[in-house]
Amino acid sequence: MPNQTGHVDRTHRDEIQSLSREALECLQLEKLNTLLSEILPTNLFYQKKFGDLTALESLDQLKQLPFTNKSELLSEDTFARNLTWPIQQYVRFHRTSGTQGKPMAVLDTADDWVWWMNVWQYVLDTADVTPDDRAFLAFSFGPFIGFWSAHDAILARGAMSIPGGGLSTHARLDLINASQPTVLLCTPTYALHLAEVAAENQIDLRASAVTRIIVAGEPGGSIPSIRDKIENAWDAKLIDHAGASEIGPWGFADARQTGLHVCEAEFIAEVIDSDSGNTIEAGGSGELVLTCLGRPGSPLIRYRTGDQVVPAYIDSSNFLLLEGGVLGRVDDMIVIRGVNVFPSALEEILRGFDEVVEYRITAFKDGEMDGLTIEVEDRGENTDRIKEAIEVGLGLRVQVILAESNSLPRFEAKGRRFIDNR
């Protein structure tokens, strides 16, 4: 078990975040070359991609290496193709959610897993988690990696972890009441669903002991209307986080809650134009590409995440800030009568209405054009105001349909409110 005192003492992590850009890039280059020296002798996947590469003289050379795409990692058998060592050296099995396609198994060695816990400490720093805290994990604890690493990171920090797997929403609310956790970990969708069920059963979540909510798995934690709705329901501060089974826990909320920092102590970030592969400068929108500087058992170099982001360097930390967090998936963007639309932009508008309990967005083909239908469970029973808000906010007219109460699906993990029927 890693030293708990070291995890609580954030001095070293704060020092890395305060490094100049030049010093940070020197550290990244050193870590990257250490990783390459460790994996290239045995990692057949990157031997084939990189040829006779041994080390880089500068980070500029990184951009000359080929991208890694998720499709390359998928294999006919169970495991991802980028494993460095024989299966016997791995101790952790997890699997991607399959949201964007076929689920893929990813493996970690014992040392890889310690790396996961170490990176998670940046998230726990942001949430001011101490050994006095109790953290409730409203998560199924199945093969999806979800909050497995958070659970172990919380233990390493010396705090109490309360697993909420295998329980109904009612049972989780009862356990929250009984165990009095100060921190809740779940998806934004599920934080809202817990609040919905609590309201139906006259349970006052604002009177609970929860003061911080760490969310992941969806863009909602950095969308102001969704964040405000969760914070008001729980009377707690919301902290966003981003990661992926195949790449690791790469993002944590900035101090002003305007977006996500990339943990550049352990990841090199690039933002590119999805079509050309050219670099996007600060203020532009593009696809996030990450190089993981740890996790040698399942390394990823120049990995195209598929996440749409806007890079900036504005905060007390020198780590790259992504304004608004993850805006959506690159392949989720649709063009409706000349307007570029991400589902997350619609979600921000919909969550601005307190009476909207649940919704579903469906994309379809209307001749040669893309179209959208939005179903809403709306206690106000007035779809006209929703149509107007979308037209004003996005300059777009869409069909909004009133759905019956409790007719739309609820989600514990990642919400699947965007259905693409094109």
C-alpha cells in the first residue's frame, strides 16, 4: 500500500503544477524517454509503429510520431493489442464501456495500478479530501473501470471508502443517510437521479453530510446548468473529473470550475483538427490527443481520445486548461441546417429548466439533411419555452415532444440520452 501520509501531503503535486512551461516540458520529456526505454524492447505494438526509435531529443519530435487510434487497439481476442508483457504479469482486468463501439479489455500490472492511484490524488486534492472524510461510491463495481481506482486512491489517502455497488437507488439513499459520507462519487446523471428519487420520497439531500460531489463519465460536471442543478439539489460543491479505461485519469477540475486541467505531470496533451491532424492553438476547438507518461504495462502514445475540447492556459495552475471541460465526442457533432451542434450544448439548455426531469435527443436523416427530435419529461408541460430557448441559444429550430412522466430511461453509469438514427 502506498504511503498514506505522502498522498495527503500535496506539496510535491503543487510544486509540479507551479513549474514553468519549460521546466514542465523537460520533466515530460524525461518521463517519456524513460517510458520508451522500458516498453520498446518487448512491446510489439509500438515496435511496429515506431520502428527503430529509442528516445526523443525534444517534445517537438513527438508530433512526428504516428497517432494511436482506438480501432488499432481492438483485437479478435479479449485483450487490447498494446500490452507490453505476457498476460501473467497483469493483475487488474477492466473493460471499456463500449459507448462508442465494441467493449475492449484493458489490463494493468500492480505497478500500473499504483500509478492510477497516484494520478487520482490530483482529483482528491481538488476536492480537499482528507483522512477525516468518508466517501460514498455510487457505482456498480462491474468490469467497467469507473471508480475502482478512486476507491483504492481514497484508501491510500487514509479516508473511508463506502462502496455502493449492487444496491438500488432507494437502498443507496438509505445507506447515505446511515453512513453519513462527506463525499459522493458518481456520474452527473446519477447525482441528478438520486436527487429525483429523494424528492419523490421526501428525503432532504441538502440536510445530508455530503459537502462535495466528484463526478466523471460524462461532460455534465463542467456544464454550468447541470452543475448548478446538482449543487442546488445536494447543497454541495461539485468537482469534475475525466478519464478513460484505456488512457487513465487524465483530468481534474480547475479552481474556478470553468473547465478541466490535464494532469500534465503524467500526460502530454495535444489538441488537433480531427480532419487534418494539425495543431489547434489556444482558444480553438479540436480533438484531444494524449500521451500517457506512466502505465508501461498498457502504454498509449499520441492517443486520439475522440473528445472535443478548447485549450487555454488561464488559471493558478500551469497545467493546460480545457475551457468547459469535455464538450462532447468529435463523432457526436451533427450539422442541422448549417448549425454545428453537440449534444452537450443542448443538455446545458435543457438542464436550465428546473421542471425538466429527463430527456432524450434523437438524430435522424431528413432527406439529405440531419434532423433532431427532443423528448422531455417536463413537469411544466410547456414545450414552447424549451423550443424558444434552443432557438435563442443555438439559432436552431427543433421538434420538442412532451413525454409521459417516468417514460424515459434512467441511468446509473454514463447516460445515453443521445440516440443517433442517421
